[in-house]
Amino acid sequence: MVSTAFAHDHEYVDAISPAHTTPAGRKIGSERMLRIFHGDPKGTFIKVVDFESGKIVAAAKWNMYRAGRVPPQP
């Protein structure tokens, strides 16, 4: 979805996934996203579904922290 949404119009997407428009690049990106999904206890993934078509039309990842418990910036 990220590759389709941003194509090569977003420098950040190209920087973190240089081959995201290829099947191999999408596989690598999907595997990375699954690791993040399962490995980040503070991460919450949200999706928006078009109920008529059943297709996912948007997605986001939010990190939720308790007040005063935000990790330091890298």
C-alpha cells in the first residue's frame, strides 16, 4: 500500500525502501512491517476500509505512551 500510495514521489519512502516498487522490495518491506507490527508494544496500527469494496484505503501507525514515559529522541 505504501509503494502504491507514494510511488517515487516521497524521498523518505525511497530512502527507507529503495526497491519498494519491485516484488523483492515489497517482500522486504512487508517482512519489516510485520516485525514492527509484532515487536513494538507501544505501536497501534489503524486501517480504514471502504465498506463497499472491502479494500483498505488508508493505514497509520501510532505510538501510544503514558504521560512522562516517552522515550528519548534518537
